[in-house]
Amino acid sequence: MRADRRSWLLLLTVLQVLLLLTATASAAPPALNMDVHLDPDRGTVDGELSVDLPAGDHRFRLDAGLEPAHALIGGHQPQVSHAGGDRYRIHLPEAGILHLGWQGEMPTDTRGFLAPDGGFLPPDAGWYPRFDGMDVFRLRIRVRVPDHQRAVATGSLLGEPELQNGRRSSVYEHPRTDGIVVATGPWQERTMLVNGVRVRTLFPESLDAAHASTYLDHTAEYLAMFSERAGPYPYQSFTIAASPMPVGFAFPGFTLLGERVIPLPFIPRTSLAHELMHSWWGTGVRVDYPTGNWSEALTTFMADYHLDELHGRDRETRYRWLLDLAALPPQLDRPLVSFRGGNQGATRIVGYNRGALMFHMLREKIGAADFDKGARLLRDRHLFEEAGWTDLADAFSDAAGQDLRPFFTTWVNRPGLPELALHSVSQARDVDRWTLNAVLEQVQSEPPWPLRVPVVIDTRDGPHRSLVTLDERRSTFSVDLDAPATAVTADPDFELLRRLSNPPPILRTASLHPDTRLLTTQDGLEPFARAILNRSPERAEAFREDAPLLVIGGTRDVADWMARTGIAEPAPGIARSGHARMWTLPGTRTVVVSANDAAGLQTLTRMLQHHGHRSYLVLDADGRTLEAGVWATDTEPLRVDLSPVTP
């Protein structure tokens, strides 16, 4: 009987393995092979693809400027018929490898373009046939361009690009993708090998000599850093390509950066790392968008914020994130799960900043080693597959050995933020020991959040650090000390997602609010005003402290308006500092923008999109920053200073 039982168990195990292998094989994506000739000078596309399809009717999309050229399967030439708009229908009399050619001129529109100074062909530009139902596929694509051009495409570059018959040819492969992106340009190529990964820059000659080496060196540094934390880099190559568009885009195996962006000195130290990290989160592990976009938050935390930590700017960054959240009007507040995409305004504050600070809280909860282990689990389980927030919760839970689903459910799905108060602080002495007693309370109108609040107690012998669990509305805590306390502060380093109690006003305090009034002190400033708030301005007449307001004008006109209105400068002389300036008025939701001339206003308004987290910004006549910062607050609501203890 035992032998029979063992035989049945063995048979059952074999059957389970066979079923697993069968399921895996059936889930393998179709193989799409493509050969594309691109001529940026003429804007033309000439391509052929091959794919194994079953017999029957199939439909595909192709841009109106292109058309099918031929079709062949076995010995048959199936008819391709136009089904209206960008839709085509083809009937296959038998299963097999379909060879489908197409050609035509690529129109220049907002979706994509093909031009001598640069080309960008994303999937939604309709530049190649996209079959209905083929959501993912295995890709091998050969891209051919004239010898004065180069191309980069979705996936890993195989070998060196070849030059044949006046055309430059390069081959890319991807094991599982949902779309094909190709970019072209009149680029110079530089290459270096980093731990088996081919790293390239494709820059125009005007940028190559001055910037290519810097980008290669920084990429090599980030590849080593990120691979250690998030697991092996998912591709065999990484390319940084220039684009005439003012962009920063991440695609499988490459990033596109705007030609005007590349020379900026901070981009290799910031944006480059962010776009490279998307090779893991976004293009490596893909986003299940209907359940929420988690990739920007995790990328911001593991790339941008990690670099801030290395350079000692992490506390400053967390404070900036909380300032942004404090400036978010209630009607624009959203839970993290609602974020689908977008990198401006309120959507960025929620999807990037709020999400990144949540991941900081998660790392503080489970430790850095388990956090990185969870990131590697996420990569290994879902590489080139879609993942949602529940998959992240599972990966980090398994890495930490604890159920983190309640943590994710709370901080991903709830809108709003907790607001803390520290009060009823006292201390008592017992012989040579002291005991500090205090109350931490959540004072927001919404139900309490689960919190672990860092508390720092300053004593005569140095700081004492504690963690206070605050899952309910209030918590009374006691701490035994070896020396008397001089002060106690809750969350002194801004490590919690919370609503700041007394935030200084920043530019976003007004620029984010949908009801902000836009005033000009003189005629002719409408273009500058619209560049800031994209709405029509009024002439400056009145001022109300309780209403969000943005005032823009010439230096003298703004100073005269402030004098008539009775508004005092927050810092003496700021109204005439430098050549152009922006400042907020403490205690109000008012922002003032002024400059000595139109050129100064133009430069300032263009730069303000990068300074929404500032209370003030002063530029010189060349657009260089003279001063920038955030007003200091008068009080720290979560700090209590203690009177000296009587011996």
C-alpha cells in the first residue's frame, strides 16, 4: 500500500509539473520580428514584420499616412482591406507566419514625428501595424537609417550598429513588451561597458564633446548603485539619447532627454538617475495602471531621494515634500491609489512626493535591508510583467516576514493626512533619575492614522530618541532619563506623512489653488501672467489676506501698489532686490512677482515652474539665482521647551 501511495504521489507531482509547464508555455507571448527602414530626411517609413498567427480574421491599426504594401502567409497572398480610419482587416486562410509590409510618409503631429533634426515614434503614433489582442509580444527589431543618422529602439542593443550600403543598421530585442518606441537623430555615439552592460550616449555634435563623458560616468555610477539595491539591471544596454523635444522620457533600454535639458549641470545628478531607475520600475516591472501608478513614487524614493541621502539633503527634501502637501488645496487632495500619471502640479505632489515619503516610512518600519530585499523580490517576480499595489505589498511583506498589507491599504487608499499636536509635557525627578511625561495627539477631523512617531528629547547629556505608537486619537507616553530634559520635539526630521501645522507660504500656496486671483499692475503683462497660472488676469485693485492671490508687474509699479495697499515687505528691500524676484507674504496666500523689465519677467516666469516649493526667489540680469529659500516659521508646534529642573 505504501508503495502504491508513493507512486500516486509521484504521479500527482509529475502531473502538477506538466500542468505548470503547459500553462507557462501557453502564456509565452507571440514573437514579433520587424525590419524597418526610416528616412528622417523624407519622413518615410518602409517596414516588414513577421508574426505567427492563427487562421481567421485579424484586425490592426496603422496611421493614415501609411498603408499596407504586401502580405504573405505560406503560399497565399491574403487580401488586406481598409476598415475605416486607421483600421485594417486581413483574413488568413491558414495558420502560420504572416509577413506584412507597410510604407508611407509619417505625418508630423503631437503623437510622433520623423524629421532630420530628430525623430520620435511611440506606439500611439501608429507607425507600425498594431494587431488587436496582441497586448504583449516578444520583439526583435532591426532599424535602418541613413549613415548620418542613428536610431535607438525598445529593448537591448545586440552588438555594435553596422554600416552597410550607406545605411546604419542596429538590432534590438525585448523578451516581453507591450509596444515599440524608436527615436532617431543626427547623433554622435559614445560607448562604455559597465559590468557587461553597454552604456551609450547619442548626442548631436554640439553636445557630444561637452557632455557625453559626464553622462556616461554618472550612468556607470548609478548602474552599480541601483543594481545592488534593486537587483540586476534588466537589459543588456542603456542609451541616453538627445531629442529636440523638451522632455525626460524613460523607455525599455533607453531614455530621451531634451537637447536644452542635457547641458543643465544638475540633470546628470538628478533626472538621469530617475530615468535610469525606471528601467526597474515602469519599463522593467510594468505598471498595472487601472489599479494605480506606483512606479513614480518608488523611482523617486530609490533614485532621487537616495542621492539626496548620500549628499546629506534628505531632511530638506522631506520638509519640501511636506510643504508641497500643505500647499495642496483640499479639493485637489487625492489618495495615492488615484495617481495614474503626470509630473506637474497637484498630480506630481501626490504621485511622486507623497508616494516617496510613504516608502521612506515603510523603510523606517521594516529596515533598509528588508526594504531592498522587497525591491529585489518585486523585480524577480514581476520583471516584464504588470504589477499593482497589492503585488508591492506582497513582495515587501514576504521580505520583512510580516503582513504589511494594512500599511499599504491605509497609506495608499486614504486621502488626507494626520495632523499632530504635542502637549501636557512635564518631568519629575526621583533621586538621580528623571521621568518625562507628555501627550501626542492626532487633531485632524478625520479618523486617526496608524503612526510610529519619532520623538527626540534634548537633555543635558545629549539627545534621547524614542518611538511613540500613535494608532489611536491620543497617546500618553513616559520616558525615563538619566539627565533632565530641556526640550522635546515630535518628528523633528519630518519623517512622517503629516499635515504641517504652521507652514510658511510658498509659491504653490497660490499657484495650485483653482480660485487664485491673478492681478497685474499695468497693461501688457497678460502673456507673463498666463505663463504662471494660464488664466486671464485682472488689474490690481484690492487686496484680501484670506484669498489666494498672485500679483505681477514691474518693479516700481508693484512697489507703489504695495505702498497703496499697506502691504509690508517680508524681508527689507526684497521688492527691489536683484533684477527679478518672487516672494510670498507670510500669514497670507499672496505671491508677488516683479522685474525691472520685460526680459526679466520672461526669464522669471519661465523659471518659476521649477521653484514652486520656494517662499522667495531673486535673479540677476542674466537669470542667475542670487537668493532662494523658504521663510522660517515663528514657532515649531511639535516642540516644547522645558524650564530647568530645580535641584
